[in-house]
Amino acid sequence: MSVGATLAHFHKSTAALPADVLGDIGEVIYTMRNGVFSVCVVMSKLETLTKLIGTVPDLIQSAVTKRYFVDLQSIGTDTLRLYTDAPEPDVVIYGYYFYPPHEMLQKKVYKKVGPGKLAIDRYNGNGILISAAELESQGEPSCWLGDRGFADRVEREASTHGYAVRYTYKEGKPQSYLRVMRMS
């Protein structure tokens, strides 16, 4: 069973997804940003992303990637959040914010800078640097800013199915992430 299908019942945004979409979800990332909860799902097929968001921006369609990420709560809003793998060895992923239908508002470059540590550079839609080296670090369960009971339930379910759980947080910002994926 996929990570998506296993964890679908934890949130209404994933519970509502069709079985074929859930079957392609290999990671689920629960996010707390400034007290707002959202769910990001990671899939391997462009067709799955298309089922979720409709027309996919050309930049994402032409990406050299094995994974596509979408923040489910951003679908249908004025800031669609999409992510892809990065082909450069020192860059982990790219993040994109799009204004519908496909105007890029921002690009984020997530660079590995040490064990369990990323530095994020943000650029506006014209490629001008907005901010540099925002740090995101791997942490302990205590860094999770959301409901602890929810995180405990997710961890138990993940453990039952042999999935890995990772916690990360933004340094200097009220943001944390609970990531569930297949163990490699």
C-alpha cells in the first residue's frame, strides 16, 4: 500500500483523493506555517499531478525530476505551491509559487549545507534574489508546532507500515514539517 493510501484518513484533503492518485503518493508532508496546517503530497507521475491541479505549468512539465510535490491547500488559491527535485548535486529541490494560471511568483532553491541542514534562497518571478540562506534543519519531534497527539498518531501508523518519519523546522520562523516516506 502507498504512503498516500495508508495516511489518507488523517486529513480531509487526502481522504477525498481518488484511489489512483493515492496509489502514486510516496510521501506525505504535514506542515505548520504560522499556525496554519497544510498537507503536501509527493508523487512520481506527472499524470497524477495533472489530475490534482489540472493544467501543469510548462516549467514543471519540463522539469528533470523523479518527484512532483503539491501543497493540497494551495490548489485553487492565488498561490499554488509546487516542488520538484533538482538535477544539481548540491541542490535538493526547487519550490515554485504560481499565480493562476501559470505566472511564477517565486522560486525557492533548497541547497544542502550540512548534515540535516538546508539553506533556501528565494527569487521573485524575474529571478531577482529576495532572501538568501534561510535555514531549515532536521529536528526532534519536539520541533513540531502542530498538535502533538496528531503527530503521535501519524508516527504510530507510519511505524506499523515501516515508513520513515522526519521532523524539520525553519530556523527563525514559526514553521515545522512532519514528513512520512518509505524507507530507502
